[in-house]
Amino acid sequence: MTFIVDNWVSADLFFKDQAPENARLEDTAITTQETVIRVLEDVVGTKNLNADSRFLDIGGNSLNLVEVLKQLRAKTGAAPSPRIFFDKQASSVAAISAAIDAQLHTSELAETAG
């Protein structure tokens, strides 16, 4: 599952707890993990990432984290807490992807309950 956003999302969405209004759920071939890899490769500039690649190990830092979070929110409709990117145990692509999927699942449950 991936959220697709039709148009540009402003940087202030990084600070909001909700997905963009124009985000819609689509069943696509691109997984959350693939999206995280693409964003990290684009922003950090490191290639050939995999599920075990960690944000700090690939050259990620607090300056490019803001852009990573902005792009993740725009492409998935969710962005994990910035803290996860600096956690030695939870900063892998797989863990970041799982955090995004958990946020999306929680949002879906809230929508169906409301």
C-alpha cells in the first residue's frame, strides 16, 4: 500500500500529524520499503541501499533529514518520528518502512471507526 499525492506538498506538512488531504490510497507495485530506499538514495546521495541500510551509516544527518521526512510524507502520506532515524536499532530502511506502515494502518483504522 502506498499513498500517492497529486501535487506538491509544502514543507509545513512535516510538522502535522495527518496525511495531506489530497493523498489517496493506491494499490501499487511500489512498496513502502522501496519508497524509503528511493527517497534516501535521492536525498542522501548513496546508491544500492537495502533493507538493512541505516540512515546514519549511509551519510544521513539532521540537515537532510528534514528533506527526507518531507518527501516521505509526500510520497506515502506519513512520516515517522525524526528520532527513529538516529536510533541505532531502529534506523534501518526496514524499521523506517515498518513505522510508516504502522502509521498508515493506524490512520486507516481511525477513518473506519469514525
